Amino acid sequence: MRGEKRIETAPGNMWTKGVEKQKDGFIFTLEAEKDAEASLLLYTKEGVLEIPFLQEGRKGNLLSMAVKGICEHPLKYNYKINGEVVQDDYAKILYHTASFGEKDENICCGHLENKFSWSDGAFTPIELCNSVLYKLQVRSFTKSKTSKVRHKGTFQGVQEKLEYLKDLGITGVLLMPAYEYREIQKPRIRGKAGEHPAEEAAADKRVNCWGYTEDACYFAPKAAFCATQNSAKEFADMVNAFHEAGLECMMEFYFGKHTALTKMLDVLRYWKLTYHIDGFHIMGEGISQELFMKDPLLSDCKLFFHDVDGDRVLHGEAPKFKNAAEYNEGFLYSMRHVLKGDENMTEEFMFRQKRNPLCNGVINYMADQDGFTVMDMVSYEERHNEANGEGNQDGISYNCSWNCGAEGSTRKTSIKELRLKQMKNAFSLLLFSQGTPLIFQGDEWGNTQKGNNNVWCQDNELSWIDWNGRKNQEKLWEFVKRAIQIRKENPILHWEKELKGSDYQALGYPDMSYHGKQAWYVEKDKDTRSLGIMYCNEYAGKASEFLFLAFNFHWIEHEIALPGAENEIKWQVLLSTETEKEEKISEGTEVTGKTIEVPPRTVMILAGKQEQDVCGFGSILKRLQGTSF
């Protein structure tokens, strides 16, 4: 390095893995087996400078070296271990020029030196009970030309859609892996080589669009998701824009079985401190709930796990800020059975609909990246994954779906109307259940993947969101928006703790109660497919106000009893999933009488107002009778 300051090396302090900036240089610390030969590669204008790590700087499997005299800016480096050039798995930036899905042999690591300009100081975490979440994949969310954003498939593209998400009623976004991961995959063909040459050729070109792989650099924003050359700044600007819009930004991380728990914690802490991330969905094997839930830095971060035993971790004491939540397909499968009208689902429906544990939350969803979208859930009964190159053998084999009478696309009006109705019913189950609802990208207007339930390798129109659906399914979008609004306006629908089903405040009615053909009683035999749920809004501070959810998933009409007639509760329809052709009671109509007729496969939401404060013998008797659970 002629004409430059002489490089000096010394053993490092090993306090921080990766690169630590010092006043007069850097400290490089990496993990390497004891017998491994390791060196630092510095990329300069003159070429590559290789500096062997000093054995004096080894403790256990850690090597640490302080280097003075580095004049290059920005710092670009790699490691060489046993002759192989590798990236620092603690690197905060990766420099490369390849577009998404292209191989790049010239990858090198960088160090994040500049601090970002933040304007989110007043932003406060949103409680789980008040959250409506939206899950998206950065590239596919805006990559289609129909998105009409300037920077398609990038962090800036997501930023351009924040007003749309806010208008829908979303409070926070969960990003599928948005950190650096290697998307070029090895072929995964079933059977003998050469048996399916066309499929093998297709598989050779596949890329991992989702990023659920341990071949990742967890500390660096994904450069291929950027519209600029500064991935760190672009990601930070996006998060800042989220907070300015009043939205939370959360991230998914998939950790492989070889990832140390200490590294997992390092990753989450880093993104929290550096990028102001509001929450994490922690996926993979060997995850320690207790480690993350008891970390003080993450105490105001949402933490999602496949399973959570909050009662054990927190010793049965409700946290001041409930931040941990269960994230699995339990709600999805149960409620899809209910939606189809399967028998013997009443008690399971009641359990899932009111579930809200004391020490942790529950993330509810009707569709995720694994499996059918909401539209495909009502349009297909079999997966159609031929394009994936695995002979249609990949993906979930059982989707708990019903195609409403035809497989896939159809011109039949009656089937299309039924599908629209079933999608509205699905969102009613989601948005009017306790717990935290999560909507998968595009489901709010019926985005389809044409029956492919595993588009992990489809970097094309099959996985890219078609924003024309916003116009094509306007009725569905408006319904979802209105349902979210009703949920937000009625805290009793998303209470901070599980409702008791009893009148523990002596208000004349339980906080919630179940009703069937008769008020205050629900039949639970295998053929029951309808029931009503009444909420006393006074428990949420709205005196003399009630909500009634009437669910009928049977293919015939059912009568459901409306309680409170003796106390002059006046009921009015707020929202209904009825189609225009079968509509008997339009939204806004006042319902008189002691029952309501609910059409086949229909959900109705009614608002009740007690016109005079009556709490006589009849009301007390109903309260003492309690609710059937």
C-alpha cells in the first residue's frame, strides 16, 4: 500500500463480533475453529491486502485483531478461512452489484459508520390488543407494474404504499425476511436425475424469494430490495416513514438450527437499536422464548413465536406491556373448518374466537405465505404447484379449503358471488375475534396465486401482487375496511384480556354471552353451525351500548335469538356479508322482535342501544342464568 499509512496489527478485545470502529482503526472479530487458518482481506484501490489473524488474538473459537492504518473509505472487507473467501456473518452491510436472483461473486462486507436522522421520537408502541397487522414480502408487494409506484419491489416501493395501508386501517406491517440472504438455490428435484429434464431445468433457475434460509447475513438490510446504493439509509428512511405515518414496522427472522442463541439475541438487539424496529417474528429451531421475553431491551418490542407459554415464563403475572404472542396456524385451520360449515365445530369456534391469554397474545390469520391465499381458499380444493418444478409434490397437501362448486377460475355468477361472500365471512371471523388479526398481502381484495400454495420460488406475476384487484374486488376491500373500522370503534371486540362471560361488574349483562335459537343458550351438537355473541359495551366504557355478532355457516337459514328485548334494546344492522340478491335486512335497518333470521352462510353485526336504564327482575334472572360455555 504505497504512499499510505503503514498497517499495524495487534490482538483485539473480543467484546464485539464483527467490526468495531476505534479512534485510530478497527477491531475485527470472527468465529473460527482452533485449527483454522484465518486472514482478513481488505479491498483497496491498489488491490486486495491479506492480513493473517494473530494467534495471540485467539480465545476459544474467537479470533480478534485490531488493525490501525486503514485509509480506505468506505471500509470493504472479507475473511479467508482455510483458503475460502467468506463473508462476515456479523457484517452490517454487504456490497454487491447483482440484481435480485442473479449470482454475484464480488460480494464484500462493509461497516455502518453514519448515524441516521430520525424524526420518530414521539412514536410509542401499539398494544397487541389495539393492533391490526399486515404481512408483506418487500419485492412481491410492489414489483408488478400494476402497483404504479416509482420504485417497484423495493423498500422505497413499500414506503410509497404507506398511505394505502393507513387508509385500510392497518396499524403495523410485518416484513418477511428483508435482511441479506442468498436467494440462489440448489435444485431440489424428487426422483432420479434426468427423469424429469424439463422440471430439472426449471429448478436450476429457481430463486428463494421468501428468504427462510440460514444462509443469511442477519445484520444487513437486503441490498437487492433497494432502489439506491445505500441499503442501510434506505431501510432506515422506510422505518422512519412508517413511524411518521403512525405505523409499526416489524420483521421476520428465520434462524437455522446451527445459530447460537446469543447470536439471535445480538441480531434482534441490533435491529431494535439501529433501525428502531418495533417487533420480531422469531422462526426456526431451538428458539428460547424466555431469553427474548426477559431481555430488558426488547420489553417494548412485539415478539412472535410459534408457541408461547407466557404463564410459565412470567410466572402467571400479566406484564405491564403484553409483547409476546403465539403465531401459528391453529386459528387458521379451526376457522377454515367453521367457514366451510364442517360439523362438530361449535366449541372449537367459541374457544378460538374469544382466546386471549393473560400473559401473552395470539396472532390470528386466515392465510399466510404457506398455503392458499384467501381467494384461493374459496376457489381451489387441490394445490396447483406444477410451476415449482417438483411435480406438484411440494407445498401443503391439506389446505382445508372449499372451491364453492368449481375448481379455479369460473364465469358462473352464482359461484363468484358465493366466493365473495365466503371471503367476507372469513374476514368477519378474523376481525371480530379477540386476539390480534393479521392480513396477508393482497388478501383484502382477493389476490390469487392461481392455486399455487407455495410460491417461494416464483419471482414473477404468480407471486407479485396484482393491484388491479383493488378495483376488481372493490366490494371486498370496502367490507374489510369497514370491518376494521368497527373493530377499532368497539374496544370490547379487542379487549386487553380475555373476556369472562359473566356480569362481574353487576351491569345487568355479562361482558360477553352466547345465544342460539334461544337466548342465553347454545346447542353444541355436531350439526350446530350457527350462534350469536353479544357484547356489553359498558365494560369498555360505552354505557347502554351492545354489539351482537350473528354467525350462520350452515347452507340453510337459521333464526338466532336477540337478547335484551325485555329491557328495550333496539338493534340495528351495522354490517352484513349477505349478497345483494339475497339481502333481506340491509345495513342500517332496525331489527324488531326477539330473533333475527340469518341467511345461509352469512355473518351479521348488529349494534344495540338500551333506550332506558332498566335493570329489573328479568335482566337479573338472565344474568344469574349465566352463559353456556
